[in-house]
Amino acid sequence: MKKLIPILSAIYIISPIDLIPDVIPVLGWIDDVVALVIGVSAMLKKTEK
């Protein structure tokens, strides 16, 4: 499961389908940033062990 989180967050960032569309200037980018932070933190936790 921990391997899956960074992969899913990368797919979400690349995917044109978002919870909040990127057409909305700031709010559209926030969900991408949150997905990026979740993916990076999961990857860092995995590599620390």
C-alpha cells in the first residue's frame, strides 16, 4: 500500500481529471500541490526505513 501512494499521486497530478479543475486559478492548483506533498512524504517515509 505504501508503494501505491506515490504512484497514485503522480498519476493524479498528470491526469487531466481533477477534483477542482485547473481552470480555477488558485484553487485548481492547490489540489495538485496537496497530492504532490502526500506523494513525496509517503516516498520519504518509505526510503527512511
